[in-house]
Amino acid sequence: MIIADNLCKEFERSVKKGKKVQKTKFLAVDHVSIQAKEGEIVGILGPNGAGKTTLLRMLGMLMSPTEGSVQLKNASGEELTDDIKKKEAIGYLSGNTKLYPRFSIREYLAFLGELYEYGEEEINKRIEDIIAVLNMEEFADNRIEKLSTGQTQRASIARCLMADPMLYILDEPTLGLDILSADAIISFMRKQKENGKTVLYSTHYLEEAEVLCDRIYMICNGHVAASGTPKELMSQTETNNLREAFHAIYDAEMKGEMA
Amino acid sequence: MRRLRTLVKKEIMDILRDKKTLIIMVIVPLLLYPSIIIGMTLVMNMVFSSQEEQVYTVGYPVAGIEEEIIPDLQRLYEENEEELVCKLTFLSEEELQSGHDVWLLVEQREDSLYAEIAYASTDQASNYAESALSELLDLYKEELLKEKLNEEGLEEQFLQPLVQKSIDSATESESMGMSLGGSIGMLLITTILLGAFYPAVDITTGEKERGTLETLLTLPVTNFQMIMSKYIAVSMFACATAVLSIVALGGSVLFLVFGVSTELAAEFQGISVQTVIVLVLLLLLAMITTALLITAICMCFCVFAKSNKEANNYMTPVMLIIMFASMVGMIPSVELNYQTALIPLVNVSLLMKQLLAQHFDFAVIGVTIAVNFAYSIIIIWILAKMYDSENVLFQDGFQSIRLFQKRSEFEKGTVPAVGDLVMSIVVILLLVLYVGSAVSVRSTFAGTIVNQVIIFAVPVLVTWYMKSNQKELFSFKKPKKGTIPGSIVLYLGTYCLEMAIAGILIKAFPASAENVSMSFEQLAKQPVILMLIVMALMPAIGEEICFRGFLYGGLKNKYGVKWAVVLSAIVFGAFHMSLVKLLPTAMLGACLAYIVSVSGSIYIGMVLHFVNNAFSMLQMKYPDVFAKLFPVFAKPELTLGDTLIFMGVGLIMISIGIPLLKKQKNKT
């Protein structure tokens, strides 16, 4: 379970005023509090530049928040405090987390296995299991640089699986994938949910989120504009689907901003 | 530990699969060295032998006095043909068909013959012919002299009341090594630089560009482990390049010596197998520590660069500095001693010269190797501690160095960040090492002035540029009430302790101490006012502003008083570039920094620093007066008793001084 409390992230932005360049500070993430429990898929939605990726990076321990805190609790409710232990418990995947192009999937997974300090037998067993589950036998020994987009994304999923984390943070995992690969990833998320894992994911595909997510946080301008189950969001905004709800929330937010 | 090993393994595999890097690391040393060395020698041999074959013509006018001399010259030439630089043939104006290389004109002036050789210094052939003909004429002159002496009935010794000859004790192989050492040092350092630079760029900025760095940071790996694993992997490749280079170099030299030229082989007969083994081992050790150091330097720049292009931009000036440092060995008068041994890379270059001349001073060699090793560990340790993955990954990597911003972007009262401090100190160090040392070669006194100006100017300029509040940062304030007595007691105690420790160190490293006192002797020749200004007043102001103002002030802001005192003291000690002075000056630095922290003022430290330096200045200038006033200080070596007394008195005074200061601090 992950609990984020009042998270803020401040960035500097250069603004040109005539000849002078002035640096102004702004909050990319502005007092965001969210939660995700075991066996839950939580969606983070919002337009580009809303601060979704920054938020997920803070949750994934790639960035430290300027303010606020992130708590990570394991299945028995104990809080993890050690940074390394936290990273072990999180499987983080985004468009920017590339894999070593000069390694094959098998080699890469073996490297991860050693890094997670598994025994040799365990490593080999896990690798074979993962390759079978993700249907990667054909290209498991090819260099990653030679793989197609879909194959690479499956390899990335394999990377997360190797650690067997309790929390998955997936930043637009289905972006740019064909229907087959995207479906493979969606069924992967469902499976993790069934296994009692926590899945936090951001997406722009609202139809996908509507059927997949247990709860949704709508992020606009760095803060939570609305949250709840897809149904709750739709009834709040008196709309019929998530896409309409999204527009309604966004428009209201923009009006608020103007006023 | 297992994680670090896994990471190192991964980095090595990653580098090994990059063909470009491998080519530079393996092909360059293994093919370039032999081809340069063997190729050059073969070409030179060919040029020389073709010169030996060539016959150069000496032309002379018909029907002159020359025709009488030529037969004698011809005879002398035939007698001494072997010893001359080239072959000559004498042709008169009539016999000449094509041109001539030199022209000989001889005139009879009173009793002497006057010979003129007309040649063109721009023409190689003409030059050769000229020197051969000159030699020949010299021989002829001797012959004429002998005849004259005989006529007068005098012995040949009459003209030679003194016969002089210098005998070189160095063997041929030693002097050859000496002349080769400098340039080979440079070649090796440059190859190691290439061998370290490419993998360093590949696994730092390359990893960032390929997008795998973000992935690596999601894994359970600390920044420290990550930097260390990369450093270890790159330095292994740099070491491999070093070893390959030495093998290739040695191989091609052996090939030349035993395969091509038997003359050269004869020159190497004198070397014992033992010498060769020692030489090779020391060479390897020196080159491996050099590889570690160069890797550390490369990593510093690559780790913070955003792209390969940026890494290249940062590295270009660094490469120039490294190559410049590696060429110092080619300067004939610069030798490896306890002072030059402390200058990174320059010491390796000098060491190479010493090693190849088979001059093994193991103490200095040991210091050189240890110093380079220590430098690399320190650099990489600081780097690993400073590395902030978030900055490097998502923002401008050099954010911890704010100096690169435009001045207009700074707010008033900006405190230098740790990166700025480190960079300023490195700049000062480089300026002192290279500019200061260069001036010191001419004049130690001028070198000291230059160093003091550098130490003063850099912090002042940096803080001006950053619009820092200099009054606040440098503690330009009145000392707090009642802190002066405690400061003086603490200082005197530290001074006594320093004396005791210096006494022990001088016994441990006598050669290093000798170096220090020698450079002081030169300084002591200056007038006393100048000495006081340069050696006491300037350091009191410059060094206090730099170490107790800039460095201490900046560090305090980030790490708090305790660490600021310790770190600034260590840097202050290291700055004095001497094994014997390191610990005592660090203690003085800690004492002065502590005084600043309690009194809130830099002025007490400045006065004490002035007194401290002036005292030792005057002691050097007027040793006799001092011997009367303070007999203890005049002793060349302290006895065990003296050392213990100094230590005791020092400790007692320190333990009085600190509480005195603390009391005042708590009052306010």
C-alpha cells in the first residue's frame, strides 16, 4: 500500500523578460495526496503537463519531493523506511526506462536477479517462468536493440516481474503499442491485481481506464481536481462515460482558474 | 558488496559489447605503438643509410692554390673515410658536370692559409658536405701544425699543457632511457587518457542518452554503488590499456633491439635481468595508478554531462591540461623530488624519465605512486558522495555548480554551493600547481607572490561574481567580546603541538624536510620587509580569506560548523604540498577555523596567521638572535624529551583555550 501525503515538487522555469532571463519557481505537483491499496488498480489521468509523470517519479523514488511524504507499507502493514528496501518493493516502468540495448533479455534478467540477490537456481527458474508467461521464447536471446516496440515493452514488463514487487508504478504503459501488445499489458495488470498487488498507472486512453481502474485521480495543473471510482466521477459530473467526465472536470477546472 | 560486483560485471559487459570503444582501447596500443616505433626507426635507418651511400661533391676553382692542397685532403679523406659523416669527392671546376654541394676556396694570407667553404644551410646535402669538409680541414690543420712544430724542434705536447676528457658514468642504455623517458611517459599517459575517456563517456552520458540510467535508478542501487561500479569498470579498462601499451611498447623495443640492430643490442648487454624485472614492475604500478587517477578525472566530467557532446566539450580543456602535464618529463632540468612528486600526472611523467634512466629512488617512487593513488580515491569518493541522481537525470546536471550561470541571474547574497567550492579550489590548485610552479622555477620568491595572489583572487572574484555577501561569508566582523584571550591560548597550544608533530615527521621523512628548508633558504636572501609582506602579510590575508572565509563559510552553510572546520583544515593542509607540513598546517587550519566559528570574526585568525608566519620568517632570517632568545627552536632536531614537553604544553594549552572560548560563546 502506498500513501502520499501533500506531495509538492518545485521546479525552476526560465522566463525571458526582454534581455534579462529571470528564473521563477513553480509547483509542478501541488499538494497531492493519494492512496493505493493492495489488489487495486488506480489510474492517474490528466492532460499533458499536468504533473502526472513528476508525481509518479516521486512515488517511484526517482525524485525527492520538495514537501510532503510518501509512505510504503507491505502486506502486513509494516512501513518500509530503508530506501533500498523501498526500491525493491516498487516496479517502476515508463517510456524513459529503457533496457540495455547490448544485452539480451535473458542476460538482462540474470543481471537483475543477481542485483535482487536471488540464488542462482531461483534466478534461472524465474527467468524461464517469465519468458513463458510473456511468450518471449523466440526473442529471449536476441539483443534488446534488435527487438520491436511491442517486444521491447514486454521485455520491460519482464524487468518489473523479475523483482516481483508489491507495487507497480506504470507511466503510460500502453502508449504507442498495437492492440495485441496493449492487451497483453492490460491482462498483465489484471493478473497482478488478482495476485493482491497494487497497480498505479497513468494513461491517456480513457476507455481503457474506465474498464480497468478501481479508482481514478484526475490531475490538473499539478493538483487533484477530482477522484473516485469511474462511476462516481461520471455521476458527479452527470455524464455517461469517462471521456465526457474528463472534459467536464477539465472545463470546470479551467473556469476556476480564470476566476 | 554482491550488488557492487553485479553492477561492475554489468558495466564491463556493456563496454565490451561496444566495438568502437574496444577498438580504441585495444587497437591503438597494440598496433599504434609498434607501428610508430618500428616504422619510425626503420624509416630513420633507411634515411641514414642512404645518406651514408650518397657521395657529396666538393667543387674548387682551377689553377689556384687549391690544386696544391686537394691531393693532401684526398689522402686525409681516404685515411679517415670511416669517421666522417658522409662520403666526399673532390672535383675541379672543369671536372664538374652537374652542380656541387659545397665550394672550397683557399687563399694564402701571409703565413696562413685561409679556407672558405661556401654552402647553403637550407640544403640538407650541402650541410652534410660542409661538416665533413670542415672535419677534414681540421685534420689538415693539425697536420700542418705538426709539421711546423717539427721545423721548430718542438714536441707536440708543447701546445697541449692540459689534456681534458669527460667520462660519462651513465651507460648507453641509461642515457638512452633518459632521453626516451619523457616522450614515452607522454605517449603512455595519452593512450591511457583515450582508453579511459571512451568507456567513461559510454557508460555515463551514453547510459543517459540510451535512457537506461533512469531504469538503473529504479533498481535497488545506491548512488554510491552506481558511481563506484562505473569507476571500477572504467578503471579496469584504463588499466588494461596501460598494460597493453607497456606490452606493445616493450615488445616493439625488444624487436628493434634484437631483431633489427645488433649495435643497439650491445648497448643493452649491461642490464641485469633483475633490473629489468624491477623496472617493468614499477612501470606497471606507476601506469596502473595513473590509469586510476585519469579515470577518476574523466568520471568527474562525464558523470555530470548531459550528452556525449557536452562530455566532449568539458573534456577538451581537461585533456589539454593532462597532456601538458604529461610533457613536463621532456623538460631536461625538471627532476622528480618530494615536491614534484606531489603534482599529479607531472610526477608520473617525471617518474618515467627516472625509471627509464634506471635511477631507482624507491622512496620518491613510492611517494609518487601513493600520491596518485590517494588523489584518485579522494576524487572518486567526493564524486560518489556529491552525485545527485535527480539533478543529473531530470535537470541540468551541473546544478550544484552555480558558477556557470549568468551573473544577472544571481540573487544578492548567494552562498557558493559545494560544487562551486570544489571547483574554485580545483582551479586554485591547478593555477598554483602549474602557473605558480612555473614561476617558481625561475624564482621561488616570485612564485610565492603569484601563489598568494591566486589564493586571494579566486575566492574574491567568485564571490563577487555570485553576488555573495562577502562581509557575512568571510566573517568580516568585530570579534565577539572576550574571545581574544582564549584564541591566543588555543593558538599557542596548537603551535606547540605542531612543533612536536613536525619534529617527529622530520625524523620520519628527512629528505622531504630537506626540500622544504632548501626552498626557504632562497627566500631568506630577500630584505626583511619584503619577506614579511610576502611570507606573512599576504598569506595572513589571502589564505584566511580563502580557507577560513570562502571555504569554511561555504561548507558551514551546507554541512555545519564541525565538518566545515575539519574539511577546510584538511584542504588547507593539503595545499601546502609537503608531506612534513601536511599534518601541522591542517592542525593550524583547524585551530584558526575554530576561532572563526566562535569569535565570528576572521580578523583574529589573520593576526595569528601573520604572527605565526612572521615568527618562522624571522627565525630563518636571524638564526643567531633566535638561538639566543629561544634556544629550543634553533635545534636542528628535537630530542625525545623536547618533543614530549612540546606535546604536553600544547595539549594543556589547548585544553585551557577551548573551554575559554566556549565560555564566551555560550555567554552571547
